[in-house]
Amino acid sequence: MLDKTYDAQAVEARIYDAWEQSGAFECGRSDGRPYTIVIPPPNVTGSLHIGHALNNTLQDILCRFERMRGRDVLWQPGMDHAGIATQMVVERQLAEQGIKRRDIGRDDFVRRVWEWKAQSGGRITTQLRRLGASCDWRRERFTMDDGLSRAVLKVFVRLHKEGLIYRDKRLVNWDPKLRTAISDLEVENREVDGQLWYFRYPLADDPSRHVVVATTRPETMLGDTAVAVHPEDERYRDIVGRDVLLPLADRRIPVVADEHSDPEKGSGAVKITPAHDFNDFEVGRRHDLPMINILDADANLNDAVPEPYRGLERYEARKRVVADMEALGLLEKVETQRHAVPYGDRGGVPIEPWLTDQWYVDAATLARPAIDAVERGAISFVPRTWEKTYFEWMRNIEPWCISRQLWWGHQIPAWYGPDGTVFVEEDEAQAQEAAQAHYGRDVELVRDEDVLDTWFSSALWPFSTLGWPDRTPELARYYKTDVLVTGFDIIFFWVARMVMMGIHLMEEVPFHTVYVHALVRDEKGQKMSKSKGNVMDPLDLVESYGADAVRFTLTAMAAQGRDIKLSEQRIEGYRNFGTKLWNAARFAEMNGCLPVAGWQPAAATTTLNRWIVDRLAAVAADVTEALEAYRFNDAALATYQFTWGTFCDWYLELAKPVLNGEDGPEKAETQACCAWALGQILHLLQPLMPFVAEELWARLYRPILQEEGWLMHRAWPDAAALPRAPQAAAELDWVIALIGEVRALRAEMNVPAAARIDMIVNGADAQRQDWLTRHDEAIRRLARLEQVTTDGPVPSGAAQLVLGEVTVVLPLANVIDLEQEKRRLGKQLDKLGGDIAKIEGKLGNASFLSRAPEHVVEEQREQREQAQATVARLRQALARLG
RNA sequence: GGGCGAUUAGCUCAGUUGGUAGAGCGUUCCGUUCACAUCGGAGAGGUCACUGGUUCGAGUCCAGUAUCGCCCACCA
């Protein structure tokens, strides 16, 4: 016998272990078409946050759904080595012991990162298990493991030989805290209150005149190599081509005319620092200006600046420059201004545009077929609106800077000869060979120190995890994958790059569908992130309410294209739903509603049983359709409402008289049907609330059916194969409406809940009389009635209600307030009168009649008739009150 | 500055092809009926942000306005 309440904590861990140990999640069944999802690999440093919980719940739902539909499901798990994040974690740990990365050297450091990974990395995979994720853990991969590293090298070498990877010296986003380049995507612009300084630059040949330039970054003036004005700016026309004397540095720099200069901004003249500003870099190229790099890797001023400034930290230098300019009388004014400052998203300090040699991917070339794939529908986004975002970014894509000055990551397979010639090969031996061929002798080669952007290896994830570059059977079977489930925040970082790499290297898109789910935000609508410290811990919620409840909540809230704000109350509600289901099962168990092997729903004969089969067919169809369309919230809502609102509230209640009654064929059928229906509910719920569904199946079904195996491997309900029963549905709808009306009337009349009263039903036709007889006991029980009769006289002081063609009379002689009852009926008449007037307005409208579709017009006519009939009966009822 | 999205019940949110608004929670009233008080029954509560348009008919389509949010660009 089941306990009174369901103990999720006790059950969930046990079931998960049993699933995993029995190989329940493993791919490879040969009798089904493959269905593949690759997990967005969480960072090895990561722990499960609410966004992961949502992301993986949705993937798990799809996998479990398709598994039950007979597909050979591979949910490919794994983790990302998360270059910067992981290096930071280990560096921080070392710092606690007073050790600096550079003190111990690269090899030792990398060894310690691996040690860290072995000890404390990958906690998230345990947490995903706690959530119920049905990944094939045998196949877990790590972006730094041997196979994937080999794939990375292979791709790098190939793209290099194809000219799609190249080395270039240009401005990059430099994170001076982490001392590495980062990509455009890793830069986060923050609005800050800053100041705008107006400096006077004297003309070289006429120091009495000066040009005023405005800047938010005074320290960079030491690297200025020009002043630009707009070619059509009259104010400055006469000084174009002349020189100004750059103060503090005492250098002559030219005034150039360039469209970049905006006469509306600042003074209209702008200082040009080609080595430290992306726009100025372009201006510098156009005018062939020198580029003076004034910063070192820590963003301190270097030896290119005059002596007093050398070695100063960049913000110290700013103060000094401003003070010195002011002392020289060259500071015209200072304004405060709010402006954006680019920060590194990991390091958290302002980045510097810095001139360095880096490796780049020619993203524009790779993007073309990737754009095409979405345009021609080989890949579609759900919801579709994200395709715009994708196109927008892809069509304006910039070269992707992939080198990072870190130690943790895939070291770039490039070796330099003595004269700087670069040899890109998969290993040193091949590089040597290439060098030999080039130089005609053995030379000393030095390997590039840099590692690759983490996202470079993630871009290969859909095929590298399947064994590429080897032609493995798994690669042949499971690529391309089916659906990629992700948040929109990594469409650029990851999705776009997987598409580019997949098409280029596999000659096939990596997936046909990208499902973009909402982002879970905090109460302020901010994106949750570790750096902001506003993360929620879903594991606490799992501890309190169970994984099923957390999963179901996220699913119910996963409407397309919306942000999710999670509320704990909601989770509590769905925890209660689990309890409700549990108790319904307990009721079934107590009433002998045990599964009957081979029982077919077509065998149902009573209206009640035929009705629940009919309803089940409808909900199974709804849930299936919703999941096929990725409308997860609809799937959750439909199962919830059916289970609670239809099965528990009505089917079980209406079945009680039968189940409490004499043994016989009707009872036996109802017991079997009830068990069957509950079993179907468990099937429908399995993807959403897998633990409680599996537990109930194991406790109540498996032993009796004597079938081995898990619920999660059973066949998904086939809605189309279930018999429908519209007549039974009409009958039960009426009975339910009748009970509802009586209950409402009782409440309104303040009839004590325990009081059993009589009911007279007038005007019922033979069919309805039949229905009343058939469900007599249930109606009396649920509406708390003593006796139900038909076609009786209306006693004085009776409450009356009209339900379609029948008038229901509740004799309440001593309870009822005659005037109140008159008012009540009058109010109903008023409302109906209003409805009728509205309908007649429509039906009296010639263009409505001629233009609205026939069925809409007909519907209106029927509604009018019904309302009019009800009005007539209400009037009679009113008349009877005297 | 460019783009996207949101605005529906006290709160959090659904509402797929246009046909007189729904859920959960909260709230009010009633309830110790033998599955469940993590429950049962009943109710109150919305001029669907605003303005205009298309249409027989608009929460739903179009345009504009307001407010909020996000993404991209912008260190004069």
C-alpha cells in the first residue's frame, strides 16, 4: 500500500541510480530511427543554475518523449574546459597558497588544472543527474580530452591550409587583468558616469592658435598621431594639412580631414590614437599615420611615452595628464558625461584596444553557407523570430579572434622558424618536416604559446563528440543531430559557430532545429550570472520540492519567447500536483483498480469508462502535438488539467459508487479501466515528471503486469488508436454541468454543506431521464442530494435553476428567502437579456450575415435560441414564486 | 543611434491560424463525506497600456504614441 504522501527525496535518487545502472539512457537500440541531442556543454567549473535546469529539463523532455516514441535516442553529454573561467579558478586557488601562475610555469600549472578537474570539476554532471537528465553518460566527453583535442588540431590545420585561419596584426580587445585577447562577443559595454575633457592643442607654426579636442581618455593623447576634422567643416578648413604640437609629448602631428570626425560631437575636432581606438585605427590606416603603442600588457604606460609617465597605471596616467595639461593652461573645460565603457566579461575590468598579433578565423567566408542553410530551411529556429537575430549577426560578422594568451586550453599547433616563418601542422614532427622542406635543413622551432578560444572547440561539439575525425559508426548514425536546445544568449557564441563548422567540415548542418528557450532572470529582469552574484540554486529547490516539481514548473513556464521569473509558490503548487497524482494512485490501489494485462480501452462499455477513454484520447493528442511543436507549457498544462481536473475531480468521483458497489462486470470493468487510464497518465507524465511516474509504475503496474522494464521505455500513448465516444462525452458533460449548477446554487443559497436536500428535475427528455437514473448515486453523492425525482410539482419556496432544456428544482422551504431568490433569477434574466441583445445586434447586421462564415452565423443563431429558451424557463420559474 | 520583445485578474503568466478572455498563486465564503487539508466545494476580481486603421467582427492583423526590458553599435 502506498504511503499517504509521496517522498520525492527518497525516491528520486534511488530511481535515477537504477535507471543509470541498468543502462536505461544508453543509445543504440537498432529498431528505431536515431534521435540526437547534444548537450550545451556546461563549464567544468560550473554548478547547476536555474538556466541549466530549464535548458536540460527541456532536452530531457524531448529525449524521453522520443524514446517512448521508439526512437534510438542519444543525448550526448559532456563538459567544456572553459579556458578563462577554469584558469581563473585554479589561479585563485594557487593565490591562496601564495603561488603565482608564472612562478610554477606552464607545464606545472596545466598539470594542476587537471588535478583540480579530477577533484572538483564536473560537479554539474552530478547535479544534472539529480534533475533526472537521461544523458548517455557512458559517452560523456570533455572538450580537452584526447579525442576532441585531436579534432581541434585537425580543424585548425585544415582551416589554415584553406586560408580560413590566418595570423594578423590588428587591434584586439585586450583584457589587461587576464592579460589576454578576447573576442568581440566577450566584451560587455557598461554605462558609466565619466568626464569629457577638452584639451587645447597649439598649432605648431602658430602657438597662439590652438585646436580644441575632446576626449574621455586623456592618457591616450600620449599616443596621438593626428587630429582629425571633417572635410566639410568650415571652422577647421584652414588648418587641414598643418601640424599641431602635441603637448606633453612635444611631437608634431598633422591635422587631417576625415569623415570619421563628426562636427556635431565635442569640438568637432578629434584626436587620433590609432594604436588604442578601433575607429582611430581605421583613420590611421586611411592616412597612413604612425601607430604608437603606449601601453604594456598590464595597461601601464610603456617607454613610448615621455619619462614622467612611464610605468604609470592607466588611470594614474589619466590624472597626471589632466593635471599637467591644466598646469599648462591647455585644459579648456571638463564636462561630465554618461558613456559606455567596454569591460571584459570575465576579467571585469575595462578592456584596451591593443595592437597585437593574433590568430583569426575568416568568419565571413564560413558564414555564407551558414546563412544559406537557415534561409533555405535546412535549419529552422523555434521561435522563428530568432532567425532575424541570427541573420543580422551573420551578415555583419567580423573576423573571429581565436587566440588567447592563456595556458589552459588547446595550444595552437603553430611552430615558428628562426626567421619567423610559421608552420601549422598537427604535431611537432610534421612541423619539423615542413620546416625541413622550407629551410632545407633542420632548424629549431618554437611553438606558439597561445591557446584557442574555448568556443573554438565547442563549435565542433556535434561531431567531435561522435568521434570525428574518425569515421565512427556513431558519427554515421547520429550526425546530423536533431534539435539544439539553448538560450538566446549563446546564439552567436555557439550556435552560429557550430553551424559554420558543421557545414564546412561535415558538409551537413549540425541540426535541423534550434529551439531557443527563454532566459531565466532574477526579479529585476537581469540576466543571472556568476559575476553579478544573482544566481539561484535549483538544487535547493530540488531538495525542498523534488526534481519533478522543479522540472514541471520550468516546463509550465517555458512559453516560447518569454523570460522566466521563477516563483517558489509555483513550484510548491506543482509539488502538490505530484502529491495529488500519488493519492489518486493510492485511491486506485485501495479500490482494486489494478492493471489487467491485455485490457483494451475498446472493451469499455459503460459511459463513464468510454468517456474517460475518449478524454484520454483527446489529451494524448494534445500533449503529443504540443511536444512536437516544442510548446512545452501547453504539454504541461494539458496533462495537469486532465490529471487533476478531469481524472481526479470527475472520473474518480463518478466511479466511486461503482467501486463501492457490488462486485460484478461493471465494477470489474471500471477497476480495469481506471487502472488503464491512470497508467496512461503516467505515460504522458513520464517526460515531464519522470520520477513519480516511474515510481508509481514500478509499485503498481510492473509487478502485476509481470513485465520487465521501465515505464520510460514503454510506448507513448497512441491517441489515434483510442476509441472516441462523443455520446458518452455529451452525457458526462451534462451530468457534470448539472452537479456544478446544483453546487453553485446550494452555495449561493447558503445551504449547509452537510445538508442533504431533494432535487426535482423537470422537463427532462427520455435520454436525460436515462442519464439521471444511470448516474443517480454519483449525482446524489457529489451534489449532496437525498432524493432525485423527475416531473414533480414545484413546492413553494423552492430554488430553481435552468440547465438547457431542464429546470432543476431544489425545495428549500425553510431556508429560502423568497425575495432574494426573485432577485437572483431576475439578475440571470438581465444578463441573458443583454446577451440576446448583443447577438441580435449581430444577426440584424446585413453585412455580418453576408460576410461572416456560415458556421459562425449558425452558431450565433443557436446561441440566441438557447438563451431565449433559458429565458422562457427562468420566467416560468419566476412566475412560480408568485 | 539600429534591431527585437513586452504591456491581459492583486501577483506571476497563458491565450497556435481574428468569432463575446484563461491558469496557478493570493483573496472571500463553506467544508473533519472512508485517495488526498500538499485536500474538497463555491465565489469575487479584467473597458486585454493608449490612439487611430483594416474587418461584419480585433487581446489577436496594421500604423503611431507611452512606459519597461533585452541585443547590437557608440570610450569626441
